[in-house]
Amino acid sequence: MTLLILAAMAAALLVALVYAALCAASPFGDCRKCGGFGFKVVTDRKGKAKRGKQCRRCRGVGKRVRVGRHLYNVGKRTWSAGTN
């Protein structure tokens, strides 16, 4: 039973380390709302795809800050404000 718990903890630690490396290497990911396009893809009356309105969540950039990178930025900002 304890071996199973240790294996689960090791797997969770490995996943966390891989995600931290991903956030360090690539702090921005695709916007979830527009899929990284920066706009909504709509179809006209003929069924042809065309560019729609600009995405409000990413403001047309198509990228977002990952959750792990956001937490790192908040922690760094708090640490910096507390040590001045």
C-alpha cells in the first residue's frame, strides 16, 4: 500500500517538474477561446469560412499566459515588493 502511495507521489512530482519546465521554456500558450487565431472563425451564407470579430479574451493576440507562469510572476512580484 505504501509503495503505491510513493509511486503516485513520484508521478505527481514528475508531472509538476515537467509543467514547470514547460512554463519556463514557453510561458505563453494558445488562447482557449479563439484557439490561437486571435479572432472567431465564422461562416458566411455560402458556408465559406471567414474572419469574425477580434477575440475579447486575448485582444486579438491569440496567446495567453500559462497558469504556472502567472503564479511564478505573482510570487516574484510579491517577493520583490516585500524585500525593498
